[in-house]
Amino acid sequence: MTRKSLYFGPVGIIDIGSNSVRLVVYAGAERVPSTLYNEKVMAGLGRTIGSDGAMDEEAIELALRTLERFRMVMRQMGVKRFRTVATAAVREATNGKAFLAKVAKLGLKPEVLSGEEEAVTSAAGVLSGIPWAKGVVADLGGGSLELVGVARGQVGSGVSLPLGVLRVGSDPDRDAIRTMLEEALASTQIPAAARGSNLYLVGGSFRAIAQLEMQLVEHPLPIVHQHRLRRDQLGPIADYVAEATKDEIKDIGNVSGQRVPHLPAAIAILETLIEVLAPRKIKVSAFGLREGVLYRDLDWRRRKEDPLLAAAFEVGHKLGRFGDHGAQLDQWIAPLFPKEPEKLARLRLAACLLGDIAWNAHPDYRAERAVDLAVHGNWVGINGRGRVLLGRALHAAFGNGETFPLELDALLKDGDAARAEQWGLAIRLAQRFSAGTLRPLSKGDIALKGGKLDLSLPETLAALYSPAVEKRHQQLALAMGAEARLVLT
């Protein structure tokens, strides 16, 4: 993978929604780009649709001023390619076409997505961040709710319902919501796709529910992407929202104050969705419509790349001392873990790709820097357990430093902490032996044989086995219950 093919951008996506107008500028790894800039204005185009079905002039004026700013901001950032998409409010308003004509005069070339296009694009965003997703994607916005099935990397047919949080209001009629859902889904395969499978939640209101739930149950790592939402907490969340003040909700859940009034509607819609679709698990996706726009522009080869590994490669390449050799590092230590399940081997490779990311921190804080990037990095394709495994591995790879945050171990399974420490110590040995470069890794190899941890080298390269290398060899051997042995050939 060349640097030219790896990096792209900056690329802009303008999303004209029923509740907000947002600009996100992306760059970095094409498969899973990083957010360079993110700005939104709650213009409320859908909230202001009156009895005549038109968006009011005040909301339109605010949206147009916002869009003009976004155009100027993108010009200053050097954005060469951008897309402008509009959803439910604009496509349904009687003055939607007139509004789009004004947007076009700003040079933004707006595209209006149909309800099904919106559903399919949001689902593509979920697949971008969770390639193995199987079940139903539910994208809740201000003006509509999109539902679509996903499985084996493919997106099914979608439906769009007028069930956005603005339309449902602060006093939701659950019977009406259920009736609309049942009637709209009766002739589709969506209930069958969800039943006993997964429901993936997209949209700011659904994410706000997840943020509240994680704080109320004192989750040790409140990152919403791929968080599994506990349905038994929805009732307590609804009670809390009904009793707490707006400021209390903002403070405890890190929820935007502009989202708080829509929480009762979002909770009612979600609870009714769960009743109708009967999923086994409810999970949250940080990726949705905007990421789906980018994902659908990729060719199939790029789509098949692993999003976690693509991002880890980018970060490792950018922060490493001597370019990328994480894959070779993983190949070097892999013989020590011959029976590792594929899911864990993937995380081990990610740890190797990130194995040099904290070298330029103060020596006393390298481990802390690495842990912070691993655990709190803006990764996708990874859940809380995976983040902690990465963190523990890099904690060991960079010399342990201060004590690892033990509360995070609650997300691990039995044996995970010891396994991750072995990964990290193996990375630490490899980095010291090779001086952080590539070529020495091809001159020696390491193997676990009959209780011996053998590091084999040609006799002519025996000088590579310094006291510092020997020390790390012994540390790894101790962690693996073996005896360190140098083998000269």
C-alpha cells in the first residue's frame, strides 16, 4: 500500500437534515477517514414546517447563512471535493425546490436523497464501521426514521417512515408509533432480518440515549461506537429524563442541550422498535449517513479493507520513527501464538501496527500516551473489550509506566490481560532487538519449544543480542512461563 493510495482529502460532506445542518471535513486513510473538522447548526428546517407543508423563512435564512459559511470554510481548508445531501425536511417541504435553488446559487450542488436512498446510505455507513454487521439498521433523524437490513457486507431494501423526533414531539403517542411501524413493515423482510439478530442505532438522538445509559450504569469506557445498549435500562433512562433538569442531563450524559428536548421521543421510538422487531442485541454505530456517502464512493477492493487495521496502519505510519513495519513485527511474534482465534489475531496485528506510536513522548509517560491512543482513539471496527486489549498490550510494549486503569479490566474476559501483556512484551522485545527498524527482524526468529523461548540468530550477528535485548527476552519468557534461550546458528 503506497502513501499515495493510502491518504486522501480533505473531502467535505454537507448534510442538510431536518434538525441540523452540518459540515464534516475528512482526510487520512481513505477506507476509514479521520474527521478534520465538524460543525453543525440546529436550523430546524423540519421543526418549522407549518400547516402548508413549507419550511419557514427564518429557518431557511439560518440554513442558507450556515451553508454560505461552510462554503467559505471549505475554500480556506483547500477542500477540492465535497458532496451536499439533503434529507426528509427538504424532500417533503412544498418550498423544498425553491430552497435547493438558493443552495445551488452558493455553489454547493445539493442532492436530495429519497427515503430509500437515505436508508441505504446510512446502512452503508454502518457497514463502513462494522463490516460484519448483521440485522437491521435504524437511523433516527428529525423528520424520519429509516430502516434497512444488512448482512454479509450487503444492504437490503430500505423504508423511510415519518417518525422523526420533531414529528413525534415531546409527548409521544406510542400506540400511533407502533401502528405506523407495523403497517409499514408488514410487507417487508425487515422484521425477519431483525428478529433474534441485531438492531444497529444511528443518529444523534439514539447516541444521546446510549451516552446517558453508559453514564447512569457507570460504564468504565463510555465510547458509544459498538456499545451494546441494555434494553432494561431504557425505562430508568426515561424516568431520569422525565425528572432531571436539562442542565443535569447535559452534565451527566455529555448530551447536547439541543438534543435533550427530543429524548422522550427517541426513547419512545426505540422502545417501540424493540417491541416490534424483537432483536437479540441493540448496538450503537457512530458511523451513519455521511460516512455512508464516502463508503459508497469507494471501489470494492477498498471497501473490503478492515477499518481498524486501515486506521492503525495510518496512525502507525504517521507516528512511527522509521516508517511502517507493524505487519512484519506481527509476523515475527506470531509463532508464539499459534492457536490464537482470528478475532484476537486481528487485534494483535493492530497492536503491532501501533507498536511505535509513543516513542517521542517523555520516557516516563510513553506507556500512558500509548494507552490513551489505544483506548480512547477514534477507532471503528472494535468494541470496548478490543480497546482494552490494545491498551494493555501497548502498556506492556512501552514499559508499563503507571498502573493500568484497573476499572477497564471489567470489559475483559478471563485470560485477556495475560494474553495482552504477552503481546506487548513480545512487541517490546522485537522493537529493542531490531532498534525499531525492519531488517533485523528478517535475520532472527523466535519460537516457543518445550518450555524454552528460543531467540535464534546467525552466529555472525550475535552482537545484536545485547544485555538490553536479553533483559526483554527474559521478561517475555517469564510472562509465558518459559525459559529464555539464545540459539546461535
